Amino acid sequence: MSPLSCKSFTSIFLPLAMLLIIVTTLILSADLPWQTILLPLAVGLICIAIGAFNIQWNFFIKAIHNGDASHRQIALTFDDGPHPVYTPQVLTLLEKHAIQATFFCIGRQVDQHPAVARELHKQGHTVGNHSYTHGAAIDFNTKAQWLEEIQRTDTAITNCVGRRPRFFRPPYGVTTPHLAGALKKSGHSVIGWRVRPYDTVQRSPERIVQTILRKTKPGDIILLHDTHDRIVPVLEQLLPELKRRGFFLVTVETLTQQQAYA
């Protein structure tokens, strides 16, 4: 295990380890069988793993996953852009249906495609922070490394749209104590989701649409990605059907009544 992985492992499992030491001491002093020790250890580790990978649990970080359900509003969100090819196509479809959405952008992508990022803001969509690199090992970041990721993305977005984002969505939806510490210092609001059709994995646009339509309820936040060729046929089917069902598609800012920018 690398030093970086060791730091992340320690930050996640140290609190549980301390508790288990206390519990184990009590068990041993009572002369209980060793199986009694392994069971709470296994259960605790499983719970921490599931909590870290399931943002809806609010295990390490309290996130916003939905908004007011009384007005049949829902929010479309798009992660990992801006993409030079697919994001403009998404914008065209949103404009066609008079819909505003929320885009959680990777800072490096903003720096590489600033004109696309500016167009997001120009058309009235909300731009949020989705880390600077979205690297494969980003969940092993220390608090300082997370702060650098968040602040670099804030700077990239501010340089493009003239406003600093307050919304942050963790890459992969994974949360850790180090990320929690960084966000406490940065002051961002964490945005999760209620509906996730795994559109980057699912190859069929029809199945992606069916999943969204089956799961979506008033107040929900929907997670999609503007970075693959299936997003256009998905939106072509999805947007008119959501409207036909009486949903009003708004930004996360409108849905949650939270300020999107500092």
C-alpha cells in the first residue's frame, strides 16, 4: 500500500479501530470467545465501506439529495464536463425545451474548454465544482490535497463565469473524512442525487430513460453525464416525457433554495 493510500486508510478506519479496541478489551476481560470480536469488526468495516461509497447515507458528509416535492419540480444535473462535443449538443436540447440544468464541472475540463463553460453560464445554467482532476485515486487524497482540488476548480470556474461556485459534488459520489474536513474549511454545499441511471455504463439510451422515468419523483435530483454519445438520444426521449408527466425541470439552486454562488 502506498503512503497516500495508508493516509486515507488510516483516516477512515482509525475511529472504528479505537472503538473496537475498547470493545475487544471488554470482551477479553469477560473471557468471551474470539468469534465475538470478529463479528463486530466485520460488521463495522462493512458499514464504513458502504457508507463511504453511498453518498445518500450522509456517513461522512451531509449532502443535499432532493428538494421541495410540493411543486413537482426536479433537477437535471450533469457531471464530468464541459465536453467540447457533447456539452454543446446538450445545451441545444435544453434550450429547445426551455430547461435550465446544473453542471458539475471538472476544473481541468473548464481550463481546457473555457468557451463551453462560459456558454453554460450564459444560457442560465448553474455551474458547480466536481474537483479539478477527478483522478482514479482521488478518494485517497489528504485534506490538503482535497482543498487544492476544490480551490483550483473554484478558480477555473470563477475565471470563466465571474462567480465562485458554492455547490460541490464528490467524484464517484465517494466521501471520506479528509474530504469532509476540506469541505468544512471551503464552505461548499455538497449536492448528491436521488436518481442515478448509470448512464456511463448502460449502453442503451432506452433503458437509461426507462430507469429515470420509473424512479423519478417530485423533488428529485437526477444524475447524468454530458460526456458520452448516448446523452443526446437520452435527452431527446427524456425531456418531452418528463414534461408530459407534469414535471418542472429547474436548477438545483431553484429546487433546494440554496445559493449556487458565493
